[in-house]
Amino acid sequence: MQVPSDIEVQINLGETSVIVNYEVTTDCADTQLVMVSGIASGETFPIGMTTIAYNAVDQEGNVVGSASFKVNVKDSYCTPRFAAIVEPITKVEFGSIQDNTTSYVTASENEYFLEQSTDVIKGETYTITVAGNINGIAETSQFVVFFDFDQDGIFNPDTEGYYIGSITGSTGVDGQTVSNQITIPTDILTGPTRMRVMKTYRLVPENPCSLTYAYGQSEDYTINVVENLGTNDIANQSIKVYPNPVKDVVNLQTSKEVNTIAIYNLAGQKIISKEVNIINPSLNVSSLPKGVYILKVETNEGSISHKIIKE
């Protein structure tokens, strides 16, 4: 059985996955190749490392050979390293993001949950709560969160980094957490924005790109920044989006004339944009792959964003 060497693919800013093609072959006509784990050739691979494993099975069902290789889809954002041991982040709560992950030290150094998103309003304050496996009863880990508010593919520690706090001696699943308040700036871009939570041993992880951290982990999520229209403006611009989930056409029931409708993926890439200038517009999304998207509605009074699911 022949498998390719490890494959590395670099994606562009705004992309969260890529189609990867590979070939696995055998010289034995009476054996069948069976994928044991991983993703099939020609399918979509997420950011990060995926291990592809195949067995060669004879006509009696016996495994007569096995082989594996790795596909590394490299993020357009920098990737920090934790070279000694992964000490995982086990909880991230921010807005509607409520994520609980493994406490095992065999977890990946860098985990990507970009399909998990929450709306945040400019100028509003939100609580972020985290937990993690400290891997020692007397040891301490520090937590920081970064936001790419200017959507340039770079986390600026000085203007886009926020200290959350520290935890000592936690298993990551014993209920210990630390929280802090994050006020969303008013002078930032709207739309999907990358968020990175980082945990490191003892030292505060001020550098979101460091290759020299020993113990810790990073987890990436998505926030959707929306304008602060004020209570009256939001009430006046009440918008109903239906059906959601949607297969073909998404409809908007509005009280104001809509100027434009746009669809973004969770990486912030604009997929569809349509000028409508009517009340109660609709948009054909049948060409979109299945997944979660952000629908942004622009009116004369501002913009409103909604999360939609494409079936």
C-alpha cells in the first residue's frame, strides 16, 4: 500500500477550510483499501492537523497492511506553539459561545471552533469565563483573549489583547473558573471577527504568536461585531429572518426599507451581496454549501446581523 507523504496546505485570510486531494494505492489486486480514520480525498479539511489512516483488507476480511499520513491545513493567522505539554483550556463562555472541551493533556496545541459564534454590540460589555487543566496542584496558569478587531489577520497585543486572569491547581473539570469583563470598542469593523483564547503556564501570554511557550493551549472562535443602534433604533428596525435553517431562499420581514443584504462566512469573507432597496426582501442562498453564515442587513439607520444555517 502506498500513501502520500505528509501534506501541508496554506489557506488565505478569510478561509477556514480547503479541499484536499490525495491518492492511496495498492499493487495487490485482491485487496481493498479501507479508510480507518480521517477525511476522504476531495473533501473539505478544516484548519489544523488531520491524520488519515488506511487498512489494506484481503478477500477474507483480514487486515494485511496499514499506513497513515497527515494533512496540515495551515491557518492564515499565526500559530503559537506549546512545546512541552498541552495543558488544555476546558471551558470558554462568551456571549452565546458555551464551549466545554477535553481536559486531557493529549489534546491538540491549537484548537479551532470557528463555527461557534456570538454577536457582540459595539460599546457593550460582556463577561468572558474560562477554565483549564493546570496539571499540578500548586501550579498556576494565566489566560488572555485576543480579538482581530481590524480584521487584518493579525492579533495586536497592545490594542486587541485582554487579560482574563489566573487559576491555580485546577483539573479543568473541578468547577474552578476565572472571569473578566470585555468592553467592545466602538471604532472597529463590523462583521465576523476572529477571537483567540490562550492559556500558558505562569507567564501571561502577551504574544499570541510565540513559538516558545512550554505549557498551555490556544482556542480560536468567531465573534460577529454589530453596530450599537440604540434601543429605539433596534426596535424600529425589527427584522424577522425565515426560514432558518434555510435551503433555497431566505426571506426578511422588515419595518424599514432594506438597502443591501450580504452573507459572510464565519471567517469574515463576504460570499453574497445584493442591493435591494425594498421592504421585505429575499435572497437566494441555494448556491451556498451547508454551514453557518452571518446575514448582514443594511438600512438607512444602520446595520443588523443575524446568524443563519444553510441546510
